[in-house]
Amino acid sequence: MTITAEKPLVKIEGLHKYYGHHHVLRGIDMTVNQGEVSVVIGPSGSGKSTMLRCVNLLESISSGRISVGGQLIGYREVNGKLHDLKTKEIAAQRREIGMVFQRFNLFPHKTALQNVMEAPVHVKGQSKAEAQKRALELLDRVGLGDRAGHYPSQLSGGQQQRVAIARALAMEPELMLFDEPTSALDPELVGDVLNVMKDLAKSGMTMIVVTHEIGFAREVGDTLTFMDGGVVVESGDPREIIANPQHARTKEFLGRVL
Amino acid sequence: MEHHQHRDEPVLNKSVPVRHPGRWLSAVIILAFVAVFLQSLFTNPNFRWDIVGTYILDVKVVQGVGWTLLLTVASMVLAIVLAILLAFMRQSDNPIFRWSSWVWVWFFRGTPVYTQLVFWGLIAVLYPKISAGVPFGPELFSLDTASVVNATVAAILGLGLNESAYLAEIFRAGLKSVDKGQQEAAEALGMSKGKIMWRIILPQAMRVIVPPTGNETIGMLKTTSLVLAVPFTLDLTFATNALANRTYLPVPLLIVAAIWYLVITSILMVGQHFIEAYYGKGVDNLAPAAANPAAAKAAGAGADVKHSMKTDFPEESAR
């Protein structure tokens, strides 16, 4: 893994986030290389989800810079001064970044197939026939080819999350963000979703995964980042960190979740 | 989960149900009242059912029904268009839009519809000419207000603008009822603001918006009887009143009007049922293939999709 030429796809530099006076992120630096699976763990309230949401601007960036594929997210830099991007330009940046939410957020008034087809047809302008063919392939890939005509309310949580992954993949993003994708699932449904994510990682997708699944981090992760109190406490090879955490806080957290 | 036929199947409990004497008593009392009322309908000569029969299909009455329907539909369409606009403005980032929308609702909801109708009837007195041009500068064109805002237009404007204020609040509540995650998921896919609103948020908000809007439409049907204030004199209430005054028989003509209002209301309720089923897709209405053509097409396209009617959750599909 370490032999391949490492091209950074995501660069987070000095990221701070305030909600009013509440200082949630206190200077995050992080790099994710092309094709890498970067797993982020940490106690709730550590800011890991907020950090992830900053990457596709679901949260505004209070301070610092994020770039994806060499493109500055949310701003245009002119003579060293930052200018906010227009809503349209932000939407264009988001098309390159897929996101999977903890609570799936499928469109309940659309079937699984329509959920996956929505963005290719209405954002990319693909023909319906083309988008449908591709959507059925994607649903097959996540093991739900036979559920195309079902509404989200007719699917289990695990199935909904897999449709949500297919929906994000339909835009052919260069980066996938996972915000605690298995936290809202019954334990016996977690495995199916993790398997889909493992396949995706094997196919070379660059992924940032915020999760509590330490097993997934150990098995699939290329890097593991432990966050607490809005800062990165420790980062490195997942297997090393899990086996031999260097910081007391990491040790304490791993002790509680393992 | 296989079901084996056991010889010792459980014996179902046969319990004695709780008795409800109160239900029987209330049924007897209510049925007695209904019987007395029905008897009076047939025996009381003052109802003058013969007059009801004579006038129910009278040309003036039927035309009145037509005008009442026209006023209802036209003013509701105007109100819905304005209300969507007002609701969008109300949650806009632009403070001028938010403020304008608030003032509009405050004014049109805060004054009686009767007053507003009288006002629209008098608009030609207030502004004899409508003209467009540069303020304090040259005029581009000019029209007589009375020729543009005739009684029909005044009635539709009066009813529609007043209603838009109420509907704006209903639409606002509907938009607010949609989970924030829907907006975020659509944003994360890179959808534009307009597409998010029209394709994701509004269709889901409609589930909440349709029932009270149906209520408002039925209310509007009867509010049209106030257009006498404009004055507009062709609607159902005015037509039946005029006939009542001429024949000195108010009761049978009130019954004629009531029957027609009930008929129209019933038709509107049927329409509302279908609109609710349409916007309940995926939530209240889970007929998969029939309700959406794309899935039906998909089911025809691939053999593996043919099983799509099967579900892991029989208890859910049975609903």
C-alpha cells in the first residue's frame, strides 16, 4: 500500500469551527491520499462529524482551508483574499463528493431506483434510460437489485443505507464521506453495510469514514485518526494505533469501545 | 421460521367481551332524533319540496353554480401561486423578501375579507387610471381601471389575495415539516436550490399542505357568497336569494343553495382524496409499481427486478 505514489486528494489545514462562541473544531490538519480509506474515530462531541460536514460545506468553515483534488472548497482565492463561492459553484463542488448520512436521508417519496436516478438525471442531465441502467447496476452492486421498486419505508435500515450508498455513487464522485453510516442500524444489519463499504474501498475509492466500528478501521483503514475535544489526538496506521495507542485519551477511548 | 402442523396447537382463548350498554343507549337516543327530523322533512308542508324541485335546475341557479365554481377555482389558483411565492420568500436568505412576505400576510389576514372585497369594488374610484411609466417621468401606457378590474376580476382579486395570506402560513408550516436531512442529502448530491425545493422539499411538504388547503378550498366555496360586497351578483347565493325575494319563499331556495353547495363540496372532497393519495406516495400510499411509471418500466426491463414486488417485510407490505 505504501509503495504506490501518494497523491493527496483531500487536504485539511488549520480547520476551526465555531457555533456562536462554542469552539467545536480547534485546528484540524489532515491529508487523505487518492484511493485511501481514512477512518476517523472519537467520542461523541469530539467534532468528527462536524469536520466531515465541513468537507462538503454542510457546515461553513470558520477558519482554515479544505481542498479536494487541488480545488479550494467553498472559496475562491484572489490575491491572497478569500471570496465566498456562489451557491451554484458550491453545488458543482459537491457533485464530486458523495456523502452517506447516519440517518440515511433517502427521499421517502421516491422508490429506491428513483432515489439513485435523481441526481444523475436532474443534476448531471443524463437521459432517464441511461441513468436507470446505471442505477440498476449500482443497486445490484449493493445487493438490492430486486428492491428497485420499493419505497424507503418498505426497506430495512441496512437496505436503506445501501441504497443511500448507491445514490451517492451514482454521481461518480472522486471522494466518499461516511458520517457514522452504521450507528442507526440494528446490530445484525451492520455487516451488510460494512461489506458494501469494504468492496468500495477495494475498488480504489477514496473514503473518509467517521465510525465507531473499530473492526472496520483495523481491517479496511489505511489511516486512523482519533479525535477528541475538537483536535486530532493521534493519527497513523490503524493496526498500530489500535494495538498500541500512544496517548492516554486514545487508550481510554479504545478501552471503552473494544 | 417454517410452520409445522403440530397436533397440540394452542387453544385460542374465548373470553367474554366487555359489554357497552352506553353505546346502545346513545344509538337509541340519536336514532330517535333522526327519525323525528326525517318525519318532519316529509310531513312539514313549509319545506315546499315542490318549489325546491322547480328551482334546483333553474337556469339562474345553474349559472350561479357555474359562477361560484369559477370564483372558487380562480381565486384558489391565484392564492396558491401567491402562497408558494410568499412561503419561499418567508424562508429566503434575503431579509427584504422575508419582511415583505411577513407584511403581506399581516395585512391581508388582518383585515376582513368583506372589507377587502368592497375595496376592490371601489378601486376604480381610488385609482381611475392604471398607467405604467417612469415615476414622475413620462407615461408608457395607461388604461381605465374600471375596464380592467370589472366585478369578476375584483371578486377574484379580493378573495384570492385574502386567501393567499392564510395559505402562505399553511405552506410555510408544510415546508417546515420536512426533515432537515432531506435538504442536506439533496445539497450533498449537488442539486440546485430550485431543484431541491421543487423536487425534494415541496412534494414532501404537500402531504402536510393538502388537507388544510382542501379545507380552505371548501371554505372559499362558501366565502364566495360575500362577493355581493363588490358588488358581484351572479353567484349561487345571490341567485337563490333573488329568487327567494321574488317568490317570497326563502326556505325552499335556501335548501336549493344548500344542496348545490353540498354537491360541490362532495366533489371537491373526492378530488382531495386523490391528491392526498398522490402526495402520500412512499409514506401513506405504498402501491409500488402502479404509482410510479419508472419502477414499472424497470420491472419490465430486467428479469432480476421482477421479484421487486416481493418484500422482506410482509407485515409492512400488508399495510
